[in-house]
Amino acid sequence: MLISNAFAQDAAAADPTGGLMGLLPLILMFVVLWFLMIRPQMKRAKEHKALVEGLAKGDEVVTQGGIAGRITEVGDNFLHIEVAPNTAIAVQRQSVATVLPKGTLKTL
């Protein structure tokens, strides 16, 4: 006979790490994704929540739409922002992007 018999190898003998090396790139990609994308976004969301909770009457703010004004009334979900003398608009608390230093509106 010219052809020798072929026997199946033991599955454990083929990969001594037990398949862990195959999962290593997937785990590494998740760790990189966590530190570069998810963690900074959670940090920004936490800072914005603290900013929104700390809003008070008289603060000068800029909304996400770019409207600058002074807070005249604070409610649970809405703020009244004076954008011009005797002109106030109601906006949601979450739409406030930044709080400006006092006196900034006078320089605009």
C-alpha cells in the first residue's frame, strides 16, 4: 500500500491555550473602545448633569441653539431666559450648553 492511514488529532493538543488567544483581539478592541469613546462620554454627561442641576436665577447661559441670555425664572423642567429687555423665552433645562461668567452679556 502506498497510502498511509490518517488519524484525527486530539482537539486539546491542537491549541494548548484553549482558544483564549482567539478572543484576545476582541477583548483588546473592547478595552480600547471603552477608554477612547465610552468613558469620556460618560464623564461629559455627568458634568452636564451637574451643570443643569446647579442653574439658578441670574445666571448667564448659552443654549445648545446658540441663544444667550439671563435666567429669570427656574422651574423643574423649564427655564425662562431673558434674551432682550422685556423679552423672555422658555427653554428646557437640558438645552443649556454652558454657563457664562457674570457680566459677559454686557460685553456682547
